[in-house]
Amino acid sequence: MANLEDMVRELKLGAAKLSITSDATRKKALNAISEALLENREAIKEANRLDLENARKSGISDAILHRLQFTDDKINAAVKGLKELIELPDPVGRIRERRELDPGFILEKRTFPIGVIAMIFEARPDALVQIAGLALRSGNAVVLKGGKEAQNSNRLLTEIIRKASVSIVGAEWILGIESHEDVNTLLTLEKYIDLVIPRGSNSFVRYVMDNTRIPVIGHSDGICSVYVDENADLGKALPIVIDSKTQYPAACNAAETILVHENIASEFLPSLDSEFTKLGVKVHADDKAIGYMPSALPASDADWDTEYLSLECAIKVVSSIDEAISHIAQHSSHHTDAIISNDEKAIERFFQEVDSADVFANCSTRFADGFRFGLGAEVGISTSKIHARGPVGLDGLMTTKWLLRGHGETVGEYSAPNGKCFHHKELPHA
Amino acid sequence: MANLEDMVRELKLGAAKLSITSDATRKKALNAISEALLENREAIKEANRLDLENARKSGISDAILHRLQFTDDKINAAVKGLKELIELPDPVGRIRERRELDPGFILEKRTFPIGVIAMIFEARPDALVQIAGLALRSGNAVVLKGGKEAQNSNRLLTEIIRKASVSIVGAEWILGIESHEDVNTLLTLEKYIDLVIPRGSNSFVRYVMDNTRIPVIGHSDGICSVYVDENADLGKALPIVIDSKTQYPAACNAAETILVHENIASEFLPSLDSEFTKLGVKVHADDKAIGYMPSALPASDADWDTEYLSLECAIKVVSSIDEAISHIAQHSSHHTDAIISNDEKAIERFFQEVDSADVFANCSTRFADGFRFGLGAEVGISTSKIHARGPVGLDGLMTTKWLLRGHGETVGEYSAPNGKCFHHKELPHA
């Protein structure tokens, strides 16, 4: 492997070329990638078999093996995902603001690709295809570091994607790296890399944030909660709470805490207890809740701040929506929180006052996802309040430029005592 | 002074209250602040006189004294600025995206205040009023640290603003700090502070970025350039170049480098030389330019990377727009760069390919400013590509939340083999 810094410098030059390619060119490249993936299906499955074999030998958990597997279905879904990205409107060159400063003196805020984005993600070959697709669609170059268990799959996928697209876009725009050392080098290359998006464990994301000057977008914890209000439709509340907790417990948008209003606790909690028992969900309940949940364990203080990521959750009875909002302010990781209620005022208060990336009413926390949101997949979910918040799709991979078109205007003319004045007239834009 | 951490924790609680105040309440508070500033005009001028006296004693430069002075005109302008902020549409609660995921299942991306913003700025009392106004208008709490030379003015202004507004908005939202120690403590309070915006010297901004985990927005260098194309209207080029360099040479948006196409160098540079000589601008010219500019000094390599911030500049003759764009890519600080040309294709290439926050055609670089852009003043200019780029006004002080309103939807229903599908229909929004 050539020197990493040299390769990333090349990628920066490639990013400049990619940023000015047309919509049609980037779509053509995505189509070529889709075809190349299907043509190389057997080779991809063979590389993946090798990864699976090594993973089994090293005794990796079934959950990780399941994510690592790149089956025919997953390959088809990845290609379908690329096709869907092609259908989305071009995120490049959109006009976000348009204003006439003075007759004929026009200011525009237009979207442009950010540049070079470094993505560090888990051992999921389908994630590699999705992330590469989002980067190319949005005109950004990308450095990819996937989980080491998927090394053979990732190496082949990166090469297939690169070969199929580089001659079409006329730019080197994708680079795969494999070692932890390379990640550490990457984090020092602030001159060439514009944004780092780490996915993975809480401690890993923290490590990245603490070891680079490059801006980082991502999330560490996913402590999500569902609040069942006194005016909830309990027939809806039960399936929503069960889906939020059990539909995919290892996901960051799965619920960890259930808050239940005291006025409906005696009706709701016994049925929840019986469903959770059937599904094998271990419950840590507070003093008030435990009376209605014979199978629960008593909750300790630590339970309110725990991301279980498994069939386990904490349940608390609250005396008001205020107590629910204040519990969430104190313990939520500001990722996704939901209210179940038929009271419009309670919903609007929850929407206003809960300071999280995603705030939902009457549906499962598991909807917090770029595909489900209609963003054309996601590179990650951000709990940062800066730049992008919640699922990050094409829009989160854009920056803007202010473009000002004049006819000889000087600031001197606008600063003189009886000089020109700005009229700042908003203009329509698409 | 009470413990700073306690005070900032209080401010975080205040920020939550401020974030849900109505547009009318925040406007009323800004009006009350305007009145209070006018009522306390004499006391403000007295505090400012004390600062000026101390500053003169310590032998501070005329330029800083000029910025420090809070004259009647500047007080009037500051109050006028607050009135203009009131006129701008409410930035809180705006709908940025609206999408139906499935019939009746509506997703909205709505703007919300970021929370607590720490601003560190130079010794300009008018900047304090402007920043506090932007924070309040956008529903954000703010910690203010102004230049120490303005200590008495700042302390009084902060107190006047606080007293006039806190009972109206029902929240503590503004806190002034004075010492460098407090700044260092502030940078550790990531739990309570959502964003730091430092203004000041390159090295100070770097210091802030290197010493906090809180997101930072700002700019360090301001190496701006003007490229005079072969198809430029030289009658316009001359006043634009002069305005860009001399209208206020200490500003970050003043031009430091002038790039001139070789086909018009023999016509343009002698007249520029004579104007610059009259205005006392010292020129560092490359080998080709120096022949046309008898008063110039020969440029060294370092000149292309120098932010003079004074009546001094570097001039280079280039053989094509490509060379100009490539010079800017290598040496510009990606703040503001301008092209002077009558060739639409050259302008569009410059707009596309120059990767700077502000890219201008046929006008002065000095227009890079929140007030001139119609943003209702600015808290700073960002050269970051993340979150906000260029002048940062109300919009740059907002984050968003994704609000999803369902009727019992679970992800399980949408994941089943013959389950529900998303239709992702874009809905109109204001």
C-alpha cells in the first residue's frame, strides 16, 4: 500500500473534480456500480464466505455473523438501494436562499459537496455499498474503513465500485483502508479530510472525537424512551412499546426506558408485563411500577442511564407529562423519544420541550432511520445539534457557498453618508 | 462571582425556557432592551469613557481605541440593529422539510434554538449588543466574553440587557464573564454549552479549537483574493480592487492577493500601481507583475500565504483562469474570493470550482458580511464547511428536530414480507 497521506491527498484532488460532475454523470456511475455488483455476485459471495469462515473460527457472536453475511437477498437490496438513490433529486447546486441586495445585485446560497468524508463503520458489507452510494450521489469523495471481520468482502466491494465508476466521473473518489494504524493516521489529516463519521461503540466514537481536529458527526449513546401518557390509546400503546423495544433490540433507536403515567399504570402495566414475559424481555421497574409487574426486578439508579441493546428495559411510573419530560431531559441521550397520547396539547408540548434529534408521537422509536424517513439511506444518525441532527442522508453531506453577482459594486458606495442603501429583497427559488 | 459552572448550569435551564417562548415575547424583550439602552445612554458612555481612559494609559493602538469607543452614533446604530432584528421573520419553528411516509403518517423537520452559545469576541461594545440581540431573537442563551479593554462597558451593557429582558422571557439567558480563567473553565463545560464561537486572532481561534470538545464555529485566517480576468471591464476592476484592499484593510474580508490575467496586465497594472501609490498601499509583485508596477517590491513565496490586514498586498500575473483557480485552491483561506469578468462562462467556472465560503463576481470582497447579506447582523464568519459557512446570522444559530406524528405505526408492520410500504410523498411547507 502506498503512503496513506499521499493517497488521501490524491483523493482531495479527486473530490474537487467529482464536485463539479453533472447529475447525469453521477447517476451513470451509480448505474455502472449496480451492474458491476450484480456481475460480480459470485466473487463477492466467495469473499464473504472467507470472512464468515474466519469469523466463525474466531468464535464471533451470532448477531455479528448475521450482520457480516452478504447473502443474495442483501446484495439485491443493496443494488435496489443504489437505484433508489438515483431516483432522488440531485442534492448538488440547490439554491437555499436567494436575495437581491440592491437592484440587480443578487446573492445566492447554493449547495456544494463537502469534499472528502471519512466513514468508519461496523462489519456490514451492505453498509459499505450504501455509504459509497450516498457519497457518490452527493459528489463527495470517501475514505472507507469497515469492521475488520468484513475485510475480504470490503476489499473486493471497494475495488468493484472503484473500477466501475472512476473512468465515468473522471476522478479518484473512493479509498478503502483496513488497519487501526491507518485510522489513527487518517485522524491527523485535517488538511485533506473535511468530515469524519464514526459508527460503532460509544467508547470508539468518543475516541475519535478526542483524537482529531476534523469535525465529527455521529452519536455515542442511544438511550431512547417511550412515554405512555394518561390520554394514550392503550390498544395502540402496547404494540408501539413492544415494537420500540423488541423489533431489533441491538439498534440505537430501540427503546431502553418506558415512562408510564400513573393514571393508566394499573390498566397498562399488567398487560405489558404479560407481553414482555412472553417475549423474554427482562424488566427493571421502579417502586410504583413493580406492583403491577410481578416478573420485574427492582430498578437501580443506574438503570435510567443504561443502553441495554438487548431484550431488557427500565420502566418508571410518572405523575405528569412534566415529570416525563424532565426525566428525559436528565437521562435521554437526545437521540429519539416518543409520546403515546391522544391529547394534542400534550403532543405539542412534548414536541416543543423534548430536546432530542427525533421526537415522535404515536409510533415506534424504531422509525428513526434514513431509509424510513425517505432520505435515501443514511450514513449515520447524529445526536450533535450542529450541522446535521438525526438520520444523516444526502442533505447532511452538503455544505453551501454564498455566491454574489454584482456589476462593479464597492462597499465604499454603501458606506458613504449619502451613499447607496441595501434593499434586501427575498427572491423566489426552487 | 458565584461558581461559574453553577451559573452556566442555570443558563442551560434558562435556555430550555427561552427556547419555547413565543415570537411576540422575544420581540417584546428586544424592544425593552432597546429602550433600556437609550435610557441608560449617559451611564454607558461614562463606563466606556473609563475603558477608553484605561486603554489610553496602557498605550493601546488607535485602531483598537476606535473599535472600543461607544459613541452616540454607535449606540444609535446598535439600537437600530436591534429594531432590524425584530423585523426579521421568526427563525424558530420553521418547517424545513415535510414528508408523508404513508397516508397520514407525517414527518417534519422543524427549526429549534441550539441551546447555550458561548461567544468570545473583541473589544467592541457594539458587538456585544449585536450578539446578544441575535441570541435572543433566535431563542438561544448566551455566555459573553468581550475583549478585556471593554470590561466596564461590557459589564454595564450585559446588566442593562439582562435586567430589561429576564422578566419578559421568564428565563436567565445572558451571562457575562471577564477573565481568561473563566474562558478556560467554559471550554470544559461541554455538558451545558452547545456551541462556541470565537472571534479574534488566528492563534486564539486555534487555541479554542484545540482545547475544547464543544463544537466550534469560526474562522482563523482571512486570505481573500480578487482575480481580474482577461475579459474584465477594467473600469470596474480598478474601483473593486481598491475597495477590496483599502476600504477597511484590518477586516478579515479585505483582499490580500490580486491575481491579474496576463492579457490585460500591461493595461491594468500601471493604473493600479498609480492608484495604490496614491493610497499608500505597499505591493509585493511577482516577476511578471513587477515590470508594470515601478513602485512594487519583489514578492517572496511567503507573500502568497500572508494575511497583511493593512495597506499591503501581493500581486501575481496568471496565464489563465485555471492558474488563478489553482492559486486560490493552494493559498486562499477559503473565506472570500472574487472574479472580475464579463465572461459568463468564466464566472460560472469560478463559482463552481473555487471552494470558499463566499465566491463573488464583479464586486468587492468587503461585501462578505451578515448585515450586507441581509442576515440581520452576524455572530461571525465561518470558514468551516460544517453547519454554517460564511457570515453566520440567525439561521446559523438554529438546529432542527425531526417530528414524526403517527397513529400507532410499528416498524414490524413495515418489515413483514407482505407488510406496509412507505410512499414518501413530499408535502408543501412554508
